[in-house]
Amino acid sequence: MDAAALGPEVEESTGSGRSTRGASPVLAGAWSRVKAPFTKERPADDAEPSGQEPSKSRTKLIVAAVGAVALLAGGIGIGAAASDPTASDEFVALASTKADVESDYEALQADYDAMSSGLEDREAALQEREDAVKEAEGALKEREDGIKEAEGAVKKREEAVSGAEQKKAENTIQEGTWTVGVDIAPGTYRSTGDVGSRCYWAILASGTNGDDIIANDIPGGGRPSVTLSEGQDFETARCGTWQLQ
């Protein structure tokens, strides 16, 4: 692997075309030791005869070169690992913070969902109560309307009874002397109950002070009746009441 991968390119190169500038001191020293034997000029008389095996010293140099290359590769791996942002303390701390925030968010979301569900349940229950109140109010209004209607009917009956009673009272003759057309209405009257032997009645001409008797009677029992006209007075004693027929 080219040593330039470990740092910026250098302006001056060695005889081998490689540079150790920007690499770690250990890797730079190793590379210098590897390349040194190959950069020195060898005497012409030291050249190996053609067809002969390399010398032991050259073999050692090759092994050293291979080791240096392996060391360089390891250094590159270490540099790559050291430059990995996910292995830094800051990244680990941020990842932990992110995990905590996500956990808190999930907990808050769960609480929110629970509160939302509870709020929906309470709103539904409140709506049911409001509907029940409206239904009860409607039923109460119906009862009130029924009561008012019944009261109106009772009032009408009372008025009818009162009117009938008033009319009956107007058409009833009590004990005494009464002028027809002024105190009582003309018509035929009958006693409301059986009379006794002491009952006396008389029809008199009005304005005669009882001197002009048109008709009179002591019935002695039963339920007698009389017909009265305007211009007459009617006298009744101990006969009870008389009712217009």
C-alpha cells in the first residue's frame, strides 16, 4: 500500500518514489529501514551470477520488507479505526442521550394517549348526563304542561259549578217576601224539599202591602209549586227553599 494513504503528499520524494511524511513515527522508521538496502548503489562486482539463487542476506531483506508492509497495513487499519466517528466518546454520549430522549418521548406519548383516552371517556359520560338532563327537563315540561292543562280544566269546572251555583242561587227563593222581576225571576218554582204543616205561601199584588192576595195556601206537606209573574210579590214562611224549574 502507498504510504501517501497515511498522510498528505510530500513535495520531495525519495529514490523509491515513496514518502513517509504525515505517517506516524513508528511507521516512518520502519519504512526507512525497509527501503534503505534497496536505495544504496551496489558495486558492480557484487552482482550475482546469472542463474544463481539469491543470497541469505537478500532473503532477510525481503522478509523484513514484507513485515514492514504488514506493519504499514496494520497502522493504516489502526488509523482508520481511530478516525471512525462512531467510536468516539462524544458519539457514544450523544447516542446515549438520544436513547434517553426517545425513551422519555415514548413515556410522554403513552401518558398523552392515556390522558386523551380518559378525556374522551369523560366527555362521552358528560354528554350522556347532559342528554339525560335534557330528557328529564323535557319530561318535566310535559308534566308541567299536563298540570297546567288539568288546572285549566279544574278552573273551567269550578267556573261552571260556580256559575251554576250562582244561577241556582239566583233562581232559589229563600224565606221572606220577594218582588217578581226585581228580586226573583218570573217562572214556576217548586219547593226543594217536603214541607211541613206550618208552611204558608202567598202571591200578592205588588204595591198593595199584602192587602191584595192573588193566591195563598197552607199545603201541609209534599213539595208544592207556584207560578209567579212580574208585578207580583211572593211571600213564603216555614216552607224551606223554592227552586226555579
